[in-house]
Amino acid sequence: MTYTETIDESGSTAQNDPSKRRTKIWLAAGAGLALLVGLGEVGSHLFLAPPPAAAAPAPVVTVSTPLQRGVDQRLSFLGQLAAIKSVEVRAQVGGTLTAVNFKDGEVVRQGQLLFQIDPVPYQIKVDQARAALESANARLALANREFARAQQLKATDAGSQENVDQKLAEKAAAVAGVDGAKATLHDAMFDLQKTRITAPFTGRIGTHLVSAGNLISGSRAASSPTTLLTTIVSLDPIWLNFDMSEADYATFERERASRPGPLANSVEIALGSQSDYTIHGTLDFMDNAIDRASGTIHARATIQNSDAKLTPGAFARVRLAVSAPEPALLVPDAAVLSDQSDHAVFVVGKDNVATQKKVEIGALRGGLRVIKSGLAATDRVIIDGIPTVKAGAPVTPQAGAIRFAADQD
């Protein structure tokens, strides 16, 4: 065997022994393998999937069975209040306005003095007519005496029939003169009375349009221009005018025919933006034809207004009950989901899983929505917590209650 000695660049001596060289190779391989195993273990810890997260708890919701209550069928309309009586106050005689005896906007009573026109010129005419009547009465008295004397003379053949006829004609003329004088006096007295302008009925008066001191014109038959002084509208009772569509009118007639009596003629009214229908009236007029242009028929209700709280011209909502109360199911309006023309509610089954039920809805009653079909009286309806609910997902139900708000009925 040959022994070889080599000197490396550093000057150290290395023995060229094959067995030692194999040992070094095996040691290097083992170290590499150990390094790979260690890296694999580290990588396995780095790339393992995280443990699954815990499932979210089921949302808590409030459930209740539908409220069962008797509900009547109603028709609703928008109407406008109107005065039964309305008048423009104008003078029937002309002259100088001397007084305005009311406060603008107040309630005036029938016969109350409103305006005073200077009566002096008309009093003069009355005095003249009265004097003319006295003169006519004197002429009539003379004609009566002369006629009686002519009859006496005729009876004693001292007078002629012609004289009797003449005195009779004079008497008739005197009678006509008295009648004419009386008519003239009545005419003058009428004009004098019309210098006092009074309220024709009890109602609310508007503003005065002419002040005292102005010269106004008047006419009995309005044959010449007259001066508008003010306006008055009656307040008690008052009308509520509204229009029914052809379909509503058909429903009204059908229900009224099946249930005759005062029910179909009773109306409830809410003013403006008020939600309470606290005012009651009676439907007492229905027009005789449907308007071809609008497809509606005019109707009118009469309302008592003794406290004068209702004002002509104001708008009001009116509802008309056309049927007796019938059993119905009601749920909060917020519990009803809308999807275009479809409606649904969430109900909870025995397994506490939420499902949707398609329903047909009706009107609002007492702040609640009437359910016409699609819901059973035993269904547990979700009435609160709806935004957290998904169809087919479990929920945690807790008992609630549905309450009817009588003040919103």
C-alpha cells in the first residue's frame, strides 16, 4: 500500500486515506438529512390551517301570535269643509257709511247690527210720505161726505144720479190715493230700515272692506253696481264634501244594500295631519250621477260644529264604515316585509328556525296591519329583531305581545 502525503496551501500536511474520506462523507450526509427533517417540522408548524372558529350564536328575536280582533270594512277619502250658508253683505241703499259695528273675524249673531248708513235722507222721505198719506186720508174723508150727501139728495129727488156717480168716482180716486200714499210710505220706511245692515244668520264674519265715512252704492235688486261690505259664513252645522271613486261607490252601495240602517251613513273625520278620528258626522247626500271626466261621484256629510272649531275651506280625512266588525288577524306593520307587490312575515317553527310566509295585507287598524290571508292564529310571528333574521337560519325566540292602540284606530 502506498502512503501519500500532501501539503495544502496553508502548509499543513494531509494524509490521503480513503477510509477517512468515506467517514466524512457519511457524516456530512447525516447532518444534511437532520437539517431537512428539522426544516420539515418547522414548516409543518408554519403551514398548518388555523382551527375552525366557533359558530355565531343565533340572533335573539321577539315573537308573538297574531292579535285577534273584530275589524270592520272602511272606505277612506280626502274631503274639504264648506259652509252651508255663505253670503256677501252688500247695501240695498246708497249713502254715507257712518259706523262699522263688529270686529273682523268674530262670530256674529243673526240680527246683529253690522253697518250703519246715514239715515237722515231716508228719514226725510219717510216724513214726506207720511204727510202725503195724511193728505190722501183727508181727501178720502171729504169724498166720503160728498158721496153721502149726493145719495141723500138723490133720495129726496133734489139731486141727480149723475151727481151720485160723480161723487162715487171721486171717492174711488181718493181711496186709490190713500193706497198709493201708503205704498210710498212703506217704500220710504223700507229704505230707512235698510240703512241698518244686520247679520242675516249666525256665523263668522270676514274683514270689513269699507271704512266709516265712505260713500257706498246700493241696489235692492242688484240692477246697478253695489258695494261689497264684507262676507259671512255659517259654522254650525258644517258640510264636508268629498268624492268617491267608481269602485268605492260600488262597494258602498253593495254593503249598504246588505246592511240597511244608520251604520252606512255614519262617518268619522280627522282634521289635517291629525291621526285621531274623533269627529263624527252623517252622510246625507250622494249625487245622482258619476262624473264622466273624473270617474267619481260627489258625496257630502253634515257635521255638528257648536264649538266653531271647524273652519270652512279646511281639508279633512273621512272614513266610512260599510260593514259590521268581523274577526281578523293583526300584526305590527313593521313586521311585514314588502317586495314590490308581495308581502311576507317571518314565523318561527318548533325547531326555532325562521321561515317566511307570504301574506295578503289589509288596512291599518290601531297601529297594526290587518292580515287577510296566509297566516294562522297559532303562528309565532317575529315582531322585533327582524334585521338580524335570515330565512332558514335558527333564532333564539323570546315571548312578546302585540297591543292594539285604540287612539290610532
